[in-house]
Amino acid sequence: MGRITLTNVDRDFGKLRVLHGIDLDIGDGELVVLVGPSGCGKSTLLRLIAGLDKPSRGTIAIDGKDVTQVSAAQRGLAMVFQSYALYPHMTVRQNLAFGLENQRMPKAEIEARIAEAARMLEIAPYLDRRPGQLSGGQKQRVAIGRAVVRNPTAFLLDEPLSNLDAELRISTRAEIAALHQRLGTTMVYVTHDQIEAMTLADRIVVMRAGRIEQVGPPLEVYNAPANLFVAGFIGSPRMNLLPVKIRSASVREVAVEGPGGFTARIAVNGSGLKAGEEATLGIRPHDFRMSDGGEGDLSGQVNLVEALGPETVVHATIAGDRRLIVVLGAQAGGAVGKAMHFRPDPQRLHLFDAAGQRVPSA
Amino acid sequence: MSSIVTFLSRRRDGRSWHWTDIVTWVWLVGGLIIMFGPAVWLVGSSFKTPGQLAEFPPTILPYVSQKAMVEGYDKPLTLYRVMQPDGSTKVMAEVRRVGIVAQMVDPEAPGEIVKVNISERRPVRQIGFATENYVEPLKKNDFLLYLRNSVFVTLTATLITLFTNSMAAFALSKYRFRGRDLVMVLIIGTLMVPLSVVLVPLYSVVSAVGLFDSLWGVILPTVATPTGVFLLRQYMLTIPDELLDAARMDHASEWQIYWRIILPLSAPALAVLAIFSVVWRWNDFLWPLVVLSRKELYTLQVGLNTYAGQLNVQWHFILAMTVVTMIPVVLVFVFLQRYITSGIAGSGLK
């Protein structure tokens, strides 16, 4: 069992508060990814869960037991560090055995567990090497192996892929997903890479400046970002955010007017908006298609065309000197300096009120 | 041989002599003579007899006068090369000397005594080692006992130094607590207090706790060294905190973190401190001299001092025993020096 519950957790460093009232419930066997820009407190939160640091206020419970004041060793969790933190003076085998020896586990069982982990992670050939003689990917496996042999109630992973090169990162990512499938153990994974977050997570926790901005399954976070920050952070290229004015608003529908005579109607599910208010309209680059310049379309001058093969990324400048990024299917063409017209998919518009909160769509 | 010449005449561009080549050469050779000359002289002179030590000009190598058995005399006689009136030289043996005139005898014709002015003769000498300089103090004068005391003091003090200083350095580098920096500054501050300033109070303390005239009285006041704490702390700061966190997740107690993670990873710094500590404790003179009064507790350095009396100084013994005291320090350096360069920390981290 590995259910982790955080209730109203604060963390202060002197006068600086880095975590504000974190409430989070991580279910047994779930893979939760904490994602956010650097300095948002995600690593601090992970250290609090690990027990390497204590919250200033609030409680942390594992399987319903309050462990706020329990030491890291007694929580039964295992952690994989960004720098791997392998003990450089010990062989791989000793690295794996260290935690088990400290628990005074019988030698035979230690051997069995190491053999099992080595087989699973394919590190058996270098059990007698020192970390200094391993490549980055091998070190990474050993670091994961050190967590696996502990048979923990939950794994905590702190940016485990950030020191690997791009290719290795993709394969290791898949291995972590497979490992999670196989072990079925709770995992809390910290990253600033949204692709890792999207591909691995059962649920994503988006954080900013010590606060949780949104919690939800990856596609839900992508399709219905709770606020402007999440909208801008999740998705690549970034969502286009256009300042708009509310022309009319009813309970079911809001009509907005944007720069350069752009207009749109958004189906909403109840909104407190009034005509004349300022708001922000979010449109993902993938949700545009080319048009021939009809009423209410977005028109812009093309600055840059990136033909990637499967898709084409067009950077354009629209009225009010705003930048617009549009991703068009396949090899759509388009030339620098030319004027182009785009029409967004009306079903996939995101409206945010003046405070930056999402207006629930229908 | 030619490779030595090539080595010694190596130049900047390999062809011509630039003035910096000459300056470098003179500087290095001069440095070699200044640094190494005294050591060579010391080792050479430690094998000289008292008479030869008093000679001027001094020699590097030890010589002894050649002696020979001459028929009709019980003891071997010293040989001299005597200038003959015809300008040739002849080897003769001295029977006795009266003032500036020596009575000498030709070993070939031992019956006839010849009187020779001492300015007309030179002793016949060969390189020879007065090993009694070593044998006598070690056998008769308790120097083996002093050696044992010195070894005990040095080893014990070094072990305690490494142990206590590394624990202090661990706390000061890896734990955050109120007043940590103040403690560090205080420890560094004690570097500025020389022994002579604290000698009297230290003596009172040692005397009050009953350690006077005991080897522990020599050891204990010296084990906490600010240099050691500082050196180890600076090194331990380079050990990543994540390793400690990893160990904490691995159920390691703080003691295990210190003993199994921090100490092995600090090995290069510990080796440096061990070298320092061995050299310091081995060469300590003033403090042992103050604390120790019974002769059987003397360390080597204090023991050496017994050869310098008020009326005469037995230089031959001092020189020989100085060589003996130098040997362990040189050995320690030779064996532990390699350790300094090979840092093993950090290799497990990217």
C-alpha cells in the first residue's frame, strides 16, 4: 500500500515561504508527476514527502498514518536523485546492498534481492564496478535499482532523466513507465519537462511559486487548463493567449472580440462575465486551420515557417503587434512575408476571465 | 648518461639558450642545493668522528684515518704521508706526538724512530663510516626507548586527531545549526594563538588533571588542531549533500553516514592531515620538553637535547640521531604523497 496524503502543508525557509498550503492525495499505485518551472517548490515538496525535510505546518500521512515527524528511514520510501547520488567508493553491488544491510536483512535475502533487481534492470554485468566506471544511463539504472531492492511503499523520483542525453531519456522514460506497470507501486515523479509529465503520469500536478495550480490526468490538464499559467505551461508550442473584450455574455455562450476584428463565440457552462469586460482567449497552435479570410478570422503576416515534415509551424504577427504560432497539418506551405488567415476550431477555445481563471466551457 | 645531459640542457625552443632558460636553470639548481644540501651534509656528517666534525673546511663525505699494525706495537698506528727531504712522500706510522714534533716509524723498518715536524705530513684517509655514532646511542643511551615513546605519541595523537577533527568537520560542514559559523570562526581564530602564549595555562591544566610527566599529557593537548578541522571541513563541503540524503533514505544512522560515507570519501584530505599530524607530533619539541621530566618518557626530540650539555655538545650523536628521527617523516611522505592527488569523491556524480 502506498497512499500519500498531504494536508495543508507549508514550508518556510526563514521568512521566505516556498510552499503554500499544499493539499494533495496520491492514491495507491498511482504515478503522479509534479511539474512546474524551476523554483516552483516541486523538489522541496518531494523532500517533504521523503522525510528529508520537515514541513513548517500541516501533516503528511502515508496509508492513513501521520508520518510528519517520522524520519526518512522509517517512512519506507525510496528516492532516486537527480545526480543519482551513488556512493562513489562502493561497487554497484555494495550500493544496492547498503540500505538493506542497514536494516539488518539476512545476507541471503540481500543477495536474492540484488540478483532480482539486477536482472530486471539489466545491470548484472557491472555489479562489481564502481559508479565512476559506469555511463550515465548505467548509473541511472543503478540508482533506480537501489530504490527497487528496498521494496518501498512508494518511489520518489527527482528529475531522474535530466542528466541523460535526449535519446537515452526517451528509452529510460519508457522503462520507468514499464517498471511502474510491473511493480504497481506508487510513484511520485518530479520534472520540469512537460513531455515526461504527459507521457508518464496518471495524474499531473502543476505547480507554480509554491502553490498547486491544477491536478488532473494529463489530457484533462491539456484540454481544460484551470488558469492562464497552466494553459501557457502545458503544451508545446505554447498556447496562443489573445487579449479579448467581451461583447456579449449569457449563461450558455460568450461572444468576444479580439485584435484586428477577430471575433469568436465560445459555448460556456455558466459564467459571471459581463459585456465590456477584459478577458483572455487561449487557442492552441494545433487548433487552427487555414482559411481564405472570412469574417472574424485572424489575419497575420508570416515571419517564419518551420517545416518539420509531419507538420508545419508558422510564426505570424497579427494586429496589435502580437505573435501567433500556428501548427498546420503536413506540409502546408506558406511563405515568409505573405499574409495568411487562420480560423480556430470553435470547440477548442479556452476562455479565461480577468483574474486568469478558466471560464468553464460547455 | 646522454639522456641526463639532454634532460639538464632542455630549453624552451630546444635550440638556443634564452635568458629565461639560464635563470630557470640557475634557480632550480640553486634551489636543489639550498634545499637538499643540508640534508646531504647531515647524512654525511652523521658518520663522522668528533675529530673530523671539528675540521675546517668541512667535507661532505666522512673520512677516517687509515691505521696499520706495525711490528713491535700493540695497538694499530695511524698512517701519515710524510714529505721527505728529497721531495718524495712516504707512508709512515705515528708512534706518539710531542708538541709539533711527531715520532714516526716506517712500517717497513719498525725498529727506527724518525722525528717529523707535523706540518710536513698529511694523514692517509679513506672514506669510512663511524657507525658507532648510531650504535652507541641506540644501544647504551636509551634511544630505542625514546624511539618507542615517539612512535607511541605520534601514532596515538594522529589517530585521535583524525578521529576528532573529522567529526568536528563533519558537523561543521554538513549540519545547519545556530552558531555554526561562529564556532568555525572561533576554531580558525585559535590558529593565531601561538603555543608560547598558552604554554603556562596549558601546563596548569595538564598538571591539574594529573597528566604531568605522562605521554598522554603530550598527546591530548595537541589533538584538536584548527588546521585539521578547517582542511577537512573544506574538503567535506565538496561532498554532495545528496549522498547524505541518499544514505538517510537507505536507513543509515548519522553515525553510519559519518563512518561509511563521509570518512571513506574524505580519504585524500585525511591522508593530508595524517601527514601533517605525523610530522607535527614527531617533530614536537617544546611541549614534550615541558611536560616530560622522567628520562624514560622522553621522546626522540627531547632525547636529542640531552646531547647538548652545558659544557660540551656531542655533535656526532646529535647528527646521527637526527638522521634517525628524520627517517619516519620521510617515509610517511613518500608513501602518503600519492594519496593527496587521487581524489575519489565526486566520481559517482555527474
